[in-house]
Amino acid sequence: MFFRDLQLENFILSCNLQKNIEGLFSLFVKLSFFCKKIDSISFYQAGRDKTKFYLRWNSEKKSRILQDDFLIKILKNNDGFVHKDRELFFILNIKGHLIGVFFIKVKKNFTEKDKKRLLPYLIILKNEIHLHNLYHLVVRDELTGLFNKRSFITEMQNYQSIFKETLFSLAAIDIDRFKHYNDTYGHQVGDYILKRLGNLLKMMEPVENFQAYRFGGEEIMLIFQGIDAEECKKKMERIRKKTQDEDFSTEDWFLKLTLSAGICDSLNSDSVYDLLEKADKALYLSKKNGRNRVTVYKKG
């Protein structure tokens, strides 16, 4: 008789609807099997050098720190389970490339049979995370984590088709005197600044309701849906002030950062190309008039 695991099938279908790793794991921890057999699960993503692992998700407020030497020993087992006492490790490898590791704390009644039942779910999660990472590489800037230039162009093309029916504002942003940071402190510090700024903008995205894109170098574009330029300026001023107040220091250097921005909205533009040009002109005025300011495009 052919056996169908309906719970597993529903899990696969639900995974296809998720857009982020948090959504995938949220599905997993809601399974009845998880509640009965597992205390917690954490996912650690492998760093570039494959000796550091960064916590991406966990189902409890506290999660153990995975030690490098311990993980290196585990990773010699390649893809598969490592079961020690009430700790279960599942190594994520795709075609020889290390993705990360699941760290699972199981209950006392967890058995070898339970491990076999758990395996298909972990394989599904592994594949979904791999697809998520591939998608992330295509649409995101690797350094800052913001959406990349390709994503911005695609979004602008989408807006062009509905330009007359849609209200939105565009803020073009430059890091003030960014060349000075690169020339004085080195490109590693420049990259550090870009990464820190990317993290700051991602933190503020849900608060100020915008989408951020790294357009190139130190230039960043923010799209604000449903608001005009004056309302956008209020939000952009808060972002500028937050950046100005943030500490960007490294172990060796005390660093502060300011931004200049230019804003235009769809009401005062004929097309996305016109919008881009006007936002850029407003940005030029911000830099010309002393930097660390926000300028709204005005005719004449």
C-alpha cells in the first residue's frame, strides 16, 4: 500500500509560499512533531571562510554559541546527522559547498525512529534555504545586504507602466565625503561603513516604510510608496539624523557619518527617467549647499 505523509506534503506546499528564512522555520516549529519531540532549533549560516558560523534564526530567546573547533570536528562528517546526548546537528552541504548547520535540542523521548522522521523536513529546509540564498545573491548587494542596482532598475520599470496612477517618492542618497574615508583609512574601512549603513537602513525600513537599493559605490536609492515629496522629506530627515547620531567607529578609528539626499515624487515628474534626473539634481544641491541635508526638487 502506498503511504502518503499528508503533513509532509502540506509542509512542502507551505514552504513554497514563504519569502524568507523566518517564515520557513515558523512553519517547522508549528508542527505537532516539533512540539512533542524537540525543544528548540537554531540555524547557523556559514561565513565566507567556513570557520565562523552566524546565527540566522532560533526558536528560543537564548541560543548556544557554536565554537569553531567543535564545528570543524563535526563538519568532517560532511552532510548528515551528528547526534550527541540531547543535541542533534544536521550539516547543510550543497554539491560540496557548506551552507551552514542546524543545531537541534531534542527531548528525552527522542529516538532513532524520530530522527528518520525528522530527516525529510530538514532536507526540505536545507533546499529552501539554498534557494533563498541564491535568490538573495541575484537581487541583493552582497556587501550592504540592500537590494542591488538590477533590482532597482526592475522596480523602476514596473513603476513606469503605472506611473500616472501611482504616487511614490524617490530619495537619492550619497555618503558625504566617502572618498575621504577610502583614501584616509583604506577600502576595508570604506566597506565597513557601507555595511554598517546598510544594516542601519534595513533596521529603519519597516519604521519609515521605504525600500532601499544600493545603486553603485556610495549612492543609495530609497523608494517611498504612497507619499509625496514633502512627506518623504520628513521621513528622510529622520533617517539623516539617525545616521548622523550613529557611531561608525572601528577599533582603530573614531568615525561619524553624514548623508546628503535629493527627493522628487511622481506628481512632479513625467516618467521614472525624469524622476531619477530630478532627484539627482536635488541631491547635487544638497551637496553644493554644505552636505548633510535633504533637498526637495523644485522647478526653476
